Amino acid sequence: MTTDQGARWVNITGDLPFPPPPSESIPFFQPRIGSLEIAGDALFASIELNFFLRPKSGAAESRPESGLSAEQAEELASEPPRFGVFRTTNNGMNWVAVNNGLQPVYIQQPIINVRRVVASGTGLYALADFQLYFSNDLGAKWELISNNLPGAFSGLIFGGGDIRSFVIARDNIYLALPIFGLYLSRNNGADWLPINIGLLETSLLGLEISGSKLFAATATGKLYVRSAM
């Protein structure tokens, strides 16, 4: 965090539950911050599983003091949640997992891998593996809103592949799938409408919105634009 336009930075990672790297000098996967968002008086961090290369000898990662008591630190170390969405209201001194309603994709691997968290008005959206969630109470409870997308089964989008990107404009959600293309929901995920007319390629990798224009990037490197509804 910086309060002087970048002249000085303070580490506010605090007690986010990142495990220490192993002693072996080999690449591995471990939790890392995927995105940050501000909603209300809170800062939210999404935690995803990222490929991580251990620092060279002498360049070990450091973590700041968390400000926890010995009892709190012992409780946190017992079996803390390491993925999902975390919230802080004291500039990172303490982080709290807010994962109620978020579900892992595989029972055998109970990891809630959240790549991105986005605030829009009083709502909060979380993009996880094959799933999109919504919360209207700052993460206290999450609701799955990607059930009715094409290829979805029990909330998981198997046939259409993973959700690549989404943007929020007013009360509209625009969402890109790698096979089925671009979809729009005007009722927060209750229904999804395909809007692919003029889009010659439906394998989309990214979306962005600017004013009344919606931009879509395809897997072959082309860029399309249309008016946002």
C-alpha cells in the first residue's frame, strides 16, 4: 500500500495464508493474489493457484508482522483457508476469509480457486474455475449465477470450457466463453442471452468495456467491437 503516490510502499500482506516455500529449488504451485478490489470500506483479495518459482538462495520472501496475538496466530496456523476471497478492513493488518457459498470444482481437490473479484455498485462478483459468483453483502454469502450458461451442469461449465473474462456495465453482465462466445445477462445470471451476431469467431479470450463500446479479443488475435446494451 502507498499513501504518497508511490514514493513509499508498505507491505500489507499481513496474515494472508501463504505457506512457506519448500526447501527444494523446484517450481511448484501455491496460493497467490489474483486480483484486488475495493468495496465499501473493505479491500478484497482473490486467491488463486499459481505457478511459483522459488527465489534463489539469499532472496527468501519476507512477511510482515500480522499484529495477531499468540493465540490467534496458533489458531490461524492450525488449518487456515488458503484460497477463495479474503477481506480486510484495517489496511491489511488482518485478513478474513469470506468464502461462504463458494464451492470447489472437484471434491477430491477442495480448492476454491478465485482468479478475479470485481465490485459493481453494492454487488461483488467472484470468478472461479468454471463458475461465476455474486454477493450483495460484501462477501458474507456468495450465490452461484453461472448455472444457466450453455454447457453448464450443476453450475460447472463443462461443454463450453472455462469462463475467460467478464465485465459489468450498469445492471448488465457480459461474459466470454472460449467456445460459445459472448453472453449477456440483464437479471444477474438468472438468464443468459447469446449476442454473437457479427462475431465471426466465438473463441474469446478477453473483454473490456469503455463508455457505450464493448470490445472482445479472440483466440486468433482479432479484436471486435459492438455497442453495449
